[in-house]
Amino acid sequence: MFWKYFLFETKLLLHNRKNALLGIIIMLFFPLFYNYYSGTQPETLIDQKRTEGERMYSILNQLPDNLEGTPEGEEVYQHITKQASLVNMQVYYLSEKGEMDEEYIRDGLLLNELRMRVHELGNIGIPENLITPIDEILSEDARLRYIEEHDLTIMTDPFASSNYLVVAFQTLSGILFFLFVLLYASEIVVYERLHHSVMNGFPLAFMKRIHSKVILYFIHLFMFLVIGIVLGGYFAYKDSGSFGDFSYPILIMNNGEYTFISTMTYIGISVLMLAIITVLVLYLSVFMNLLFKNAYTNILVGLGLFILPDILSAVGLEISLLNPIKYLDYSKVLSGVFAKDWENALVDYGHAIFWLFIVTGLIISVIYIKNKWPYVQKKKNLFVKRGME
Amino acid sequence: MLTLKNISVKFKDKVVLDDLSFQAEKGEIIGVAAPNGTGKTTLFNVMANYLKPNAGEVIIDDNYTYKSEKQEIKIRKRLTTFPDQDDLFDELSGIDHLKLYGNMWKGTTKHIPQIVGKLNMGNYVKNKVRTYSLGMRQRLCFAMMAAADSSIMLMDEVMNGLDINNVSLISEYLIEMKKEQKLIFIASHLLENLDLYADRVIFLSEGKIIHEQRFGRGNDDYIKISLDPHQYNRLINEYVIPDNHLYIASHLFCLPLKGMKQAEQMKWVEQLLGLKEKELSIGPLGTVEYYEKHYH
């Protein structure tokens, strides 16, 4: 029965032009976004190193004249001078386009070592705004060691498939994807009102019908999404001439510290997060459809929920219970932005997944109770009536 | 098979069903006659649990009520309601709808070609519903009920938009369903048509069943003739008319034959035939006559 109902719902969904159009839009997001992205000029590693070099000169220029008067000051001065030299050498190695990666890593590791030593010496004489933060030094160190360990190339083409897909997933994360799923599922239950005398009396449990809709909408949406990812990757490959390196490290926050994972793992986690968010938003849409019985309200209330933590935060109300809503912007969870903002090292993707599951479970429970409630009321009334008799 | 126990439905101060009780058995077709707004659809909605009554309960097969979802599903397996033709899916074909109902209730679609054949739908059933006329849609709705083949069927306005041929086709189908021991409730404005297949017709007014007409169970015969009020007044002035006569809706004069001797019956026939150009008939009162009696 469930399977046959599922097949009927499939037929309806396949005839639904709105959902087909939205499916095509999400599918085209990846190739179209590439079109935009390839017209931008993302900052390359060599640009970053040049900026870093300028920063080193700026430090040197601003060091006090009497710095060398103490042994610590003398050591700091020597290290800063050495660091400036190492950064310039790194720029040179990068200009050799992969021929001198080993040297780049060697100097990079030394550079980080010196920076840590300068920290130990208390950054004497270095202007506050020019001090390289410790977590930045540690993450760069880890990145270089990861590249060395996995024998990877330093310079990567930002337009190659692997790099482009990471940027595309980061762009899709948050309100864009949330709004998309809201639109997609805005009539997930409410359309039945237009066909209620056909659909109302099926001999199938309410929750089974709801689960079948969610499963179906999920498969339909993800089919378009996966095709879109493949298309986007292919477009990037055709344009840049390279698939890039899917084992290249990407920094994420995990278990309270910054760690590196491969691009492929990052994409895998992104897809997993999108899947979990899709399921959550589908059940949320079911609930709002049942509650408001209107597709537009579904979208408006959904958006309201999404921005609720920011609105409350703007008026000085920080409610940590609402944090799971923010996890819908998973790229900020992965990058550690939330962990840093909330000063909570526990906030990583595992933590976000756990909470997104909890919220989904809560929504399913509320839907279940909402359906069961009339029966409970009926039994209660019957009990009262019999008591009176 | 289906029992309504003290059902009451109120919308604000308006009582639509008032402590209504009723019992129906399998193999029965029960007509529900009442003007618009007197609770026919409400009664059907309560039976299908689309509307929760303020009081009372619906009991199916002496066992099942709508008190839990589990029991409701058991009832749903036994009960179907007539779809509204506006609720059909325009972008799907008739056969898609039939397969849906066949699959959901019978778990098969093997019987569908036979239904399509019986209801002469073969020439259009594979087209999209948006191309159907009102009559075609109505036939499809009926075919969906047939495809579901449940033991209880609630059919509200089943004959809407059908031409004479199709009314006849569906009437025959209903009689066949009755033979298969289905319990069918029919609300229809084609009152004469109900006489063809209904075992009884209930008349609703002010939330209660005010009359239940049973067919084929020794109903009393009447001499029936249409008279305008002027003719009726002349008749009662000229003759001594039995007190139990009826003058329905100011146009139908009905004289009960029960208790009349044959000679007296003949005398009345002759006297009434004297009113030229009027058609006289003898027989029990039909649904139309009772309807007019109760609502006009």
C-alpha cells in the first residue's frame, strides 16, 4: 500500500511543473555560478604571500629604534628580518609554478616556527594589528605538513573543478539553499486541499503518507542537485582545463581544533549537510503546511525562523537554544566561524549534525502529536461522557 | 454494518444533525433526500470522519469507530466516498485515477478494464482529465468508486451532470453493486431515479430523520392525480373525501386505497377521471411525492 501510494505521489510530483522548474534551477545553479565565479578574480596564494611580504616590511618599518637594546628585542628583530626574507623566497618559489614546492614548504615551516618564537618572546615592538594570530600560524603549519605528507602541489587553479565546487557549496550554504527547499516544499501537503475528496480517505496511516512525501521530495530534489554538481564540475573542467586536486587540504573546525581534510571529504560533508538540511526543511514545511494551510505563509514563516536568531541578537537577546537554526549555514560551522563567534569549541559539523537531527526529530514528533491529538481529545470526551452517565 | 449512534452536529447555534441514530446493513442502497443545507453532506462527512460530530459515534461492522487512527484505517479499508469532480487531477488521465483507487483499496488494478468497459469509458479514459466534459468526469468519479470496490460507499450527488443514458448506465451498475452486498448511501437530486434502486430513502429535516420510506414492503397504494388548488377546492366542496387523503405541494392529490372497498375505489377513479386532461395513476407514493410532502 505504502509503495503504491508512493508511486502515485511520484506521478503527481513528476507532473508538478513548479517543482520541475525549481529542480532545473538547482541543477543549473552549479554551472551558472561557475559562469559568474570565473569572471571574478579570487585572491591566489601568491597574492596572499605578496600581501604578507608587505606586512613584514610594515612591521620592520614600525619596530622601535631601541629594540636591539635587549637580548629579547635583538632576537625578535632577527626573526622578523628572517621572516621577511622567507616570505619573499616563498613568493619566488610560487612563481616557479610547482617546481619548487618542497622549498616552499621547508621555508613555510621555518616561517611558522619563527613566528611562534616571536610570540614566545611577547611580540616585543610589533604593532598589535600586525601580529599574526597563533591559530593562524598553527593552521598554516598544519596545512603545510598535510601537503608535505600527502605529496600535494602548493599552487592550485581556483577555477579547477575541485576548487570551484568548494566555493559553490560555500555559496549555496545558508539562506540560499534554505529558501530553495522552502519554495520547493511550499505545497508538500497543502496541494491536497485542492484534491481533498480524492485524497482524503486513503486507508493509509497519516505518518506513512508524510514520510512517503518527504522521501519522494528528497529523492527528486537530490537527483537534480547531484546532476547539478556533476554539471558544475564538468563546466569548470571544460573551462579551466583541470579537474584540480580533490585531495587538496581544506581547513575546517573539528573536535575543538582546526584540522585539514581533503577537498573530496569537504564536498562529501557538504553534500551530507545539504541532505540533512533538506530532510529538516521538508518536515518543517509539512508542519507549517498542516498549521497554516498556505504555501506563501510556509515561505514567509520559514524565512522568519531563519533570521530569528539574528533579529534577537540585534536586540541583545542571545538564545543559545536557537543556535541549531544557524547550523543551516553549514559552511560557517565547517569553517569555525560559529565556534569562534560563540566561543564554543564544540561547534563543529558533528555537533551541527547532531542538533539538526534533534530538531528534525522534534518536528516529526510535533507532526505526530498534532495528528494524534484529535483522537486523544475524542477518547477524553468519551471518557467524560461515560463518567457523567 | 454501519450504525450511527446519537450523532449531533452544531455549527455555532445552527443544529445540523440532532441526536440522529440510524442503522444500515450490507446489500442495501439507502437514498438520502433533503433540500440543500439540511445536513446531507454533513451526514456523509460524519460517516467518513471528515467532520467530527459534537456528540455520538459511527460504528462500522459492530466493532470499529473513529476513536483511534488504527481503527480509522480499518474503517477506511471498508469505506469510500464519492470524489468531487473538481478535485480530480487535471494533469493525470482517468486510468491513473482508477489505478490509484484500485491499488489503494483492492491492491490490484486487474479489474479496471472491466469497469472501463461497463461504463463505456474506453474512448477517453487514457486522456488527461482536463479534456473531459462534466459527464465524463462524473462517470470517472463513479468508476473510481467501482475500482475501490469497498464494502461501504458514500455517494453524494452521484448523478450530477449525467445525461439520461449515463444515469441509466450507473443505475444498473448500482443495482449490480447491491447484489454484491455493498452498502451504498446515495444523495441525489434525481429523486425518481432513487426509486429504481434504493431499498429505502431517508428524509432529513432540522437535523433529524423525519421519514423513512421503504420500497417493496407492502406500501400503501394511492390514486394520484395532479390538481391545481382551484380544482382541489372544488373537489372537496363537491365530494366527501376521506380525511387521510394528501394534497402534496398544492398540486398532487393522493387518495389512499387502503380500507376502501373495490366499488368505492372504482367510483373515485371515475370521478377523478372526469377531470379531463389530468393524468391519473395508481401506486405507492414515490420519493418525489414524499419529498414534496415534506419540503413544500
